[in-house]
Amino acid sequence: MYYNNPYVQYMYSYPHKTAYRPLAGVNLRDYGQRFAGDGHGLYLHVPFCQSKCGYCNLFSVTGLGAEVMERYLDSVGRQIGQYAGILKEAGAVFSDFTIGGGTPLLLEEGQLDRVFDMVDGNLEFGQNRQIVIETAPNQTTREKLNLLKRRGVTRVSMGIQSFSDRELAVLRRGHGGERARRALELLKACDFPCVNVDFIYGIPGQTVESLLESLEEAVSFAPDEIFLYPLYVKHGVSMEREGVVPEPERAYAEYGEGAAYLKSEGYRQDSMRRFVRQQSGAGRGGREFSDCGFSTSLALGCGGRSYAGNLHFCTPYAITRKSCLEELRAFMECGDYTGITHGIFLSAEEEKRRYAIRHLLIRPGLDRELYRQKFGTEATEDFPQLLHWMEKGFLEEKAAGGTQRTEKQVEGQMPGQKTSGQRAESGMRTGRTPLGGWLTLTEEGLGLSDCLGPELISPEIRKKMEEWDDIHKSHDSLQGQSEKL
């Protein structure tokens, strides 16, 4: 069943925005204390692009000039002003700031400076904050990179997708291979602490050979990280209208060759998508564990999402030009940005699922003892699918010292499933001998992340997602209607 389609859904977060629903009577002022102290993330969404890629289902619009972008920044400024008092009262200190999109560097230099000034003038940041920004080859200029360097940006992420002009044309990318090369040369010359580049496999007409040619060229620039994504053709994108149907079997073969090549060139694989260049000597080895299940993050602008404990919220999910413009207009006309009108409250069971998904799909995996301390239960009891994955060879248990337990040994230590009333409180041991160690995807399991992860979606969340799909596939216009703001 797994090999019929290894590409079911990209599980970068849980639950998906299509499971969010309208909220009433919810205000950020009532949840400000969830941002108390330090370690929070800040995200600004810039929903503007020069052109819309054929596969893109992100919140972005094209064809809007500098005047509209300026009005958008005016709105973001009002939003920051309304948030600032709440966050100051909570003593919020942000550890990182990400500017995503869209294409943030589509903003003019003065507008980029304005973004940093608005944020720095109203919000508090830790001493060693990380600043991440996304770019595209056409917008990567020496002048804008110098500005980013001056403003302390620590990581620049650029979507290249391929160095083949033919493959870029299929994807409806707005740049060619030569422009991507020049942009990457500029990025490397600026010596940012981290540069990462994105590539896509499974492109119609792409071959293993052409994928490897692009990756070989990328490696020659020695980027710090390379992200390798499968091509998804989702509802509402132009490639769907053109009748493009991905070929999962061919894409999976390309993935295997691409991943093997990057690892042979000294890149450590941390997830199905992420490959990190290993330095000689210190730093080699596995990825350091990061406990990310309950992190808090606040989004600015239209299109990003915020995480405040079990409350997740954002503007309504939109893909088509018409729906994106409607949400963008509503954001720019909003009077009170502290009102939270669209999102979801996660139950305790959904929080478990989120935590498990966030860790299982990224190495080193799920720390069984830490899971037990947080929830008072065993991960394999809460999610029996994990034992099935072990039987199939997709998941293994690694002890703290690096040794592995077999599935049979693990299963023999599992007691019967407890009801919620019988479980120990979160943070308390269950009284049995701890198993410890990690639940880690095998090499095969890592490559199947996009069909394994969706198995952990709860029936309730799946139903909400399906309802959203049914409604929008019936009503969305796929004609890319042109409207003005």
C-alpha cells in the first residue's frame, strides 16, 4: 500500500490549516501570557510574488505594485502596534524572526528597511536572535543582500528547484538556470552564516540524470543546506488546470538517487527533505535533538499562522488569486488585529499527535522517555501504527547508547492500552521500567514520510480537512480571476 503512492501529504505541521474554523469571542489579550519570557518565534508573511509557480498553493498574489505593498506594510505596522502592548505586558522576548512569502525580496530596499525598523522598534529580541528570510533568484541582488547583511540576517533560503531551463519552464518558474547561478554566487559571496537552497524532483520530463546534474551543480557552491522536495500538484494551482498528474513511482526513484548522492557528498539527512552539509572534524554526526512540540510563534501580516499553546490561528486558508485577494483586502481593512477569528483549539489528544508527528518525521526522532514525561503514556500505546511501522521496517528503536531493540523486544514490554482516566498525569512516570531510547525512522521509512505521517491524522481532523476540500473544490474558480485592491 505504501508504494502505490509515497506522496500523500506534506506534513510540515499539524493540524493543517484546512482543519481551522471560524472562532468567536477569542482575543489575543486573553492569551498574551502564553508569550511570557523568551524563546518565541516571530514570522512575517509577505504575500507578493513576481509570478505564480505552477505548483504553488501558498498564500501569494502577483501583479501588485509597490503602492499596494506600501499599504500592506501600513497594515502590518498597525498590527504590530496593537500587539506590542500585549507582548510587553507579558514580557515577551523573541529568539528568531522569519520573513517568508511569497517573495519577501520583491519589496523595495526602503520597504525592507521599514520592515526591520517596525519590528525592532516595537518588539523585544534576545541577544543572539536568528533572522531568516526567503528569496528567489530574480529578486536576489547585491544591493538587497548587502541590506540583509547590515540588518543581521543569519539565514537566507532560496528556491532554485532546478538548473534546467526546460524543467523550470514546466514548473512556471520566473527565472532561468543562469539567473539562479548568478544569484547563488552572490549569496555565497556575502558569507551569510547559513545559505540553503531548494530543489524539486518528480517534475514532468525530469530524469534521474537531470536531477543529479542540478544537485551536482548545487553542491559545487557548497550551500549549508539543501532541501529536496517532491512535486505536489494540489487543488487550485495552475498545473492542476493544465492536467499535470505526478508520477509517484518515478519521483520516488529520483528521490532515492538524489538522497544517496547528497549523502555521498557529505550532507547529513535530517528529514525526508533536509540535507545539512557536514563540516570536517567538529560538528559531524547526527542532528542535535530539538524539543519542538510546544513552541510558541506569532505571525504578522496576512497568510501566516500563530501558535499560542493549544490555540493555533491564522487568516482563512486561501489558494486561488480571487480568494487570496479577498483575504488580503480584509486584512488591510481590519480595525482590530487582536481579535482571533479563525483557528483551532487542540485537545490533549491532538497535542499528542502534533508532538509525535513533529518528532517522528525529523531525526533523531521521538524520545520515548521525554514523551512519557510530558504525557504520562507510551507513544506506542497512543499510536499503535508505530508498531506496524516497526514490523514493516520503517521504524526502529535506538537505545541511548546507539544500540537497537527489535520490534519483538519492544512489543513484549508493552502493557495493555489504558483509558485516559487510568493514565498518569503528564510529567509523571508510569511505574514500569522505562524503555528510553528513540523511535527513529529507518532509511526506508524516512523516504516514506509523506505517506506515514498522514496515518497519524486523527479522524476528527481528517473529517474537517475533507469538508474543506469538498466545499472549495465545488466553489473555487480556477480561472485566476483578475481583481484590483
